Amino acid sequence: MACRCDLLIHSATQLVTCASPGGPKRGPAMREVGVTENGALAIADGLIVAVGASDDVRAAFDAPRQINAGGKVVCPGFVDPHTHLVYAGDRAGEWEMKLRGTPYLDILAAGGGILSTMRATRQATLDWLVEQARERLEVMFRNGVTTCEIKTGYGLSVEAELKMLQAIERLACTHPCAVTTTLLAAHAVPPEFESDPDGYVDLVVEEIIPQAATWFAHDARAARVAPMACDVFCEANAFTVEQSRRVLMAGRRHGLAPKIHADQFSSLGGVAMALELGAISCDHLDVTTAEDRARLAQSSAIATVLPAVNFHLGSTQFADARALIDAGCALALSTDHNPGSAPCFSLMLVMGLACRYQKLTPAEALNACTINAAHALGVGDVLGSLEAGKQADVLVVDVPDYRHLAYQFGVNPVARVIKHGVEYAYR
Amino acid sequence: MACRCDLLIHSATQLVTCASPGGPKRGPAMREVGVTENGALAIADGLIVAVGASDDVRAAFDAPRQINAGGKVVCPGFVDPHTHLVYAGDRAGEWEMKLRGTPYLDILAAGGGILSTMRATRQATLDWLVEQARERLEVMFRNGVTTCEIKTGYGLSVEAELKMLQAIERLACTHPCAVTTTLLAAHAVPPEFESDPDGYVDLVVEEIIPQAATWFAHDARAARVAPMACDVFCEANAFTVEQSRRVLMAGRRHGLAPKIHADQFSSLGGVAMALELGAISCDHLDVTTAEDRARLAQSSAIATVLPAVNFHLGSTQFADARALIDAGCALALSTDHNPGSAPCFSLMLVMGLACRYQKLTPAEALNACTINAAHALGVGDVLGSLEAGKQADVLVVDVPDYRHLAYQFGVNPVARVIKHGVEYAYR
């Protein structure tokens, strides 16, 4: 006699689990995604209750709603662990100037750069920020992202950073995509502190972090899969290693998990510092040394690389993701969606970039966008793979083989998104 | 008193015409796309009857169906002038092997390469070929392609090339996208002629071309915007310049317009030969010399580059499209959709590649995917731009600025496709 469940997905040409019960995937395990041909999945109360061969799952479970995934791939919902999805303003014109070789100072003089996004974001109403970001989140969701990290970092003042937190909160409350929040008050030095960057770090440490943490603990209402994280941009024109350490330690005192933007342009030592503080992820890693790769491999932190940034800027240089994996790091991929360096909405295109320009296999790329990305947000035990007991975050994708997620490019083959057991159909 | 029309699109944040009444765009004209802010377009009987400022067009025309394009860009439907959309088989596994560095001979030994697609295509039924290709054409159409060239070239026998022509014909009859047909019987030397390539050229010249031309003239039923073209792959491991000349001349004798795959890997002289024969386009041009760029600039042929191929193979080398434009060539872009070297469905991503890796401006890229691509198919007087009298092939795109077509990437912002005056909504 079959058990009753809510939703049964069966007959998948490939059911791909990305299962990794012991933590994130590393080394040779990254090459395995766990493929069951003619696979099935049973869902009850928003959770996965069974995964396996269609015959077995259908013998054990019955459901009022069934999806025949014949000819299609069923895989975990994607997790995007690094985005700047909330912002105002438009930087397409600046991008055109950059591609034409306009010097950076001229772009700044024309009102471009990160501070142009800061100005537009400070001026924007909360409603406008939410409305714009919701459209972007909806595009991400349709393209398979069922859990998305969103950072602050275009406010750069107490008031404007809290406004960004509220915008992220509203998205988390009103969109089916799970949203995790990262405070990135130390994204850039705002113009008010141009001649006193340490003064801005004081503000971040003494006011923004405490107020943000208090707000998150007491006023945030969205159902959360993860606590708030604290991030910092450790780079030559942003924050030094010592300033970054102050920021992350202040975050830690308030219960915020450390993350870091490190080694995008210069290797300052941010990775080692962040690992000392127990960072859950180190992101960018374009110029990371072999020594720091070894440190990352020995840590529990996820190494997150962001090839859409290099692509957007027309670069032929990409982070050495192959070396990170070969060193034993647990690698994740992300869009880094932002208006300046990566207006990218598709983790499938990011997988395609990683396979083509970073020497990943399609399996490694898929693990990097699911289970490992979930661990980069501290939610790898709850979601990110198709395993009994986890959140039912599932994609039905109109491709015959999981390798097509990276192989075909430029369009969206996702036919159905199932988030926490609820089904959204797009094709 | 306003005239009655069928459909009025108004209030477009940008209406972009790509108008070029005197033929394809060249040189500085390629940098202009013709932007009207708050623009409108009136359509009657499938044709454009007016283009201009919203106030003017709305004062002159009324329509039972109106589209408010506020916040959006209205532009010509894209034209994809070089695709191999009809095929059977799957080469994602071969792609993975290639990226892992597997030698080409090992891939062939494992059953890969173009001949694997030939084998699968020969074995496939006509119905299966049509069914598979229709799904691909539908994806292209949703992503804005309203006119698409499709080549034969995976049959490589009289019977199988005619089967491919019939498949293309069925697509042309049953899908709203306009389809133009190109006979590419000389795509590769089939195994039966491995030791006698000239014997295969004889077959192409004496049997395949005449039979195909007769079939097209007498049995093809689809409404056509263009006559059939004849293409050849002039390359070291395919056909020599002299063999290619024989093929194109035979095509010409049967009324087929010459096109050529030239200079993808080696510059053999195919461009000069094809231009002598009045080619309407020369395609690939990865290693074209300055001398041949000058020849192209002085001809009426369109120079079509295909950066998705370089991207798919993980290359950092791309055709020097900037030099082609600067030399005075009329440049077009295409996906080159095919399973071996470009499983790409999105001309917007191709525009993005051209801006990032070939130094085009977003305006040049858009002209290359509309008016100039239409001229590459010989239909530039009928469609490819928003001008009164042309076919009403129009996109309403959910972006605030035409530069976003190339700027944001990986997803599809097309909200509505209007083909020959008929509206298809996707968002």
C-alpha cells in the first residue's frame, strides 16, 4: 500500500541529486552529481521524502499531483551565494564607455562607478528599491535560483544600509525564492569619509553593524533559512586587511557569520585573515596564491568564484577554479549580480563560463551551484541537494542530460521550479 | 481624423529603428540605431505603416489593439543569418571531452565529430527532425528571432539532403518565424567518399544541387521571403577553393545565391573566390587578412562573424570584427546554432560577446543582428528594420535602454514578439 505524499515527480530522464551528506563536496567527489536514469522524487509538507528509481518511488508513494519528467532533467534548485540584487540606477552607459577604453577617471567624472549606484540607491525610496529588485529576483527564480543571497553595500550610511536591509527583508517576505541577508556596509568608502576611511570603519563597527544586528534580531519578520552574514571588500581601493578584520570581528560579536570579497585584483592577505575568523566563504579569488588555496582547502570555508565578472568586463583572465578544486577546496559559483561588473541573471551561463574558461566539468559546475553554494550560505544541511529530509527545492529542466545546463547557452531551459514543495510552471 | 490600423505600439521608452534605406549599414552608420524616445509604431495588414514620436503616430492612427511599451524598448525582430538548426543526435558528451583536452582523434574514435551528427540525421525520420528543430526554432523565436536561415549539411547524400530540405520546408510552413533555406551539401566529405572528395563534389554539383533546386522551385509550398541559397565549407579539412568554386557555380546556374564558410581556421582564398561569384555573405572570417577585409568592404557581400563558436570552444581568440567594420565592411552577427560548435539560442548573448570580445558598440551589434543580417539573406529590403512599408517584425523588450540587449546577459528580456503583424506574448 503506497504512502500518500503531496507531489510526485517521476520518469525523469536523469534525476540528479548532488547529494553530499557529509558536508560540501571536495576533490573527486565534485565530479559526481549522482544521476539516476528514470528517476523520481516524492514531496510532502514541503520536504523531500523519497528519491530514487521511478518504479521504487511510485510503488512506495502516491500523490494527487504528479509530474511526468520524461525527456527532462530533475535537479536541485540552484543557490546563488553572492549577489548585489538591490540597487537603483543604470550603468549600461558606463559599461559602453569602459568597453570603448574610456579611462576610469573619465568614467568617474561622467558620474559612473560604484558611487553612482550608491547615490541612486540612497535617493531611491524603499518601495522603488523593492519593486526593481523584485523583478530581478523573479528573473533569477524563473532561471532556477531557489535560494539567493543578497548583500547591502550601496547605502554606506546607517540610514541607507538599514533601508537596504528592509528592502531585502521585503523581498524575503513576498517572494517564494529563499533570501539570505548579508550586511556589506564595508563595500566602499563613501565620499563623506574620503579622507578618513578609518572613520568610516568606526561607523561600520560601532553603529551600522550593531544597529543592523539588532534590527535583524528583533524586527525582521521573514521566515529565514540562515542568520545574517557580514561581508567586507578587502582590496587596494577599498579596505585593508586590518580594517577588514575589524569589520568581520565586529560582525562576529553580533552573531554575524564572516564572509569576504578577497583577491579580486590584489592578494593582500584577506583570505588568511578571514579564515582565522572562521569565514563561511571567501569570494572572487582571481589572484589567490597557492598558499592561500591550501589554507582554503584545509578550512571549512567555501571558495566562491565569480566568472561572470571577468566575462562582463571582456577579460580573458579568470580565477583558477581548477587549481582551487585540485587543491581540495570546496568550490561554489555565483552570478555576483550587480550593475557595475556583472548584470548577469543566469547561473546556467555561469556554469557554462566555468566549464569553458575555468576548466570545470559540467558536474563540478552543477555541484558548485547547488550543494556547495548552499554551504557558502550556511544552509547546506537544509537545502542544496535532493535528499530525503531536505527542503523540496527542485527544478524540472527541458534538457535531456544535465551537461546541457552548461552546454547550451544564452537561454533558459527551466520548465518548472518547485520551491519548498510549491510548484511554479514556466513552460 | 485618425486612420485605422490593426495594431499600435506606443510610449516606448526607446523606439529603435535600425533604418537604413540605402542598403546595409557600414562604417560610422553602424554606430547609429535611430532612437526615438517615447516612440510609436503603427501596423496594418502585417506591414509597418508609421514610425515616429508617440504623439504624432497616435494623432494620425487609431487601432483596436494597442500596446503600451512604457519602460520598454521597441526594436526590429532579430534576424539570424547562419544556423544549422535541423539535426539529430546529442554532442554534449563530446563537448565535455573536448574541454577536458581529449585529442580530436580520440573524440572521433568515440563516435564524435560532425559525422556523428550526419549519422544521426541520416537515421532520423523526417517527423523526428522536424519535431526537434521546431522546439529549437520556438526557443529562438521567443528570444526575438523573427527571421532565421537554416542550412542543410548533415545529410551529405542526395536522399538525406532532400530530407533536410523537407524538414526546413515543414518548419517554414508551420512556424511563424520566417525561415530561409540554404543548401550546404558541401559541409563535409561523407565517409563514402573519404578517398574521393572530388567524387563527392561531382555528386553535389551534378545531382544534389539540381535536384534540390528543382524540388525548391516546384514542390516547396511555404511562403518564402527569399530564394534558396547555396553554401560551402571552404577549409583545410573540408573543401578546397577550387572545389568550393565548383559548388557555388553550380548553385548559381540553378539560381541559388552563393554564400561561403571561409577563413574559420585557415585563410585559403575562399573570400576572394566567393566575392568573384557575387556571394551575398562570407561567414566566420576568424583569420581573414587585411587584403580580404578590403575586398569584402568593396563588395556588396555581408561579412558575418560567429563569436558563439569561439566562446563555446573556450577560446580567447575571436574574429576581428572591429577591423572588418573599420575597413568598411557591412557586418552581421549570427548564432551559428549547431550541436558541435555553437549550441547557442540567443542573438542577444551573441551581441554581448561581440561587444565584450570583438570591440563592437551595442549599437553596432544591434545593427549587425537586424538590418545587416537581413541583407545577408537578401531580404534587407523587406524586413530587418522599423521602416514604413516593411514587414512588421517587431520586439517589445523589457529593458529601459537598447544597450541592455547586450549589457545584461544569460536571460531573455523579450516580452512580445510581433511577426508580420501578429502578436505573441511571452511575459
